[in-house]
Amino acid sequence: MSESKIGTMAWLDLSVENAGEVKSFYQDVIGWKTESVSMGDYDDYAMLEPINGAAVSGICHAQGVNKDLPPAWLPYFLVADIDASIVAVKNNGGELVTEIKSMGSDKYAVIKDPAGAVCAIYQKAS
């Protein structure tokens, strides 16, 4: 990964109980297209730009690995070293909402800043 990408938003997710309904809401309101993503027993959704079809976000069911996430848009910010970033979270008054999780070879963790705002930090595999 290019060093210039560190600190930028890599992805945006929304985890809710009624992902199918909410997916349809954003299709109608924003114009996104959808692509189903199999999670085994159910499908989550990649939301695609209407013209070029690029994946821009995900709408997920609040179950499985997402069961402990609040129903709010969750940005994923790229970090160079997730372990060092977690130490910095704890040393600077933040807290972990989840432990480090894997998405393929990549790693992420949901964190809370000192004001209580939630986001995720995301490290791409090298």
C-alpha cells in the first residue's frame, strides 16, 4: 500500500438489524446499486456507484462479526501498524469496541475516541 493512503478512509459500513430494508432505502435515496455478499446463512450488501459500479460501502446485518456494532455509519481509516495504533488509542483516552478482527489477510478493530465517537482502524496486509 502506498504510504500516501495511510490516514485516509478505506471503507464505510453500516450494520443494522434490517439490512435488506435499509439497502433498498439507500438504493432509492442515493441511487446505489447492490451486490449480495454471502455471509453463509445470509447475505450482506456491497453498495455500488450507479454509473461505474465501484463498491463504495457496505450495508450489513448486525449479526456474526457485526453483532456488537451500533447502527451507525462506520468509517474505516487506514493505519500503517494496527498494533501501534491500538496502543495509541489506549494511551490517549480511547478504548477498543472490538478486538482485532481479520478480513482476509487484512486486520481491523473498532475503536472509540475520548469523546465517544466510533470508527474503525484498518491495516492492509503488506
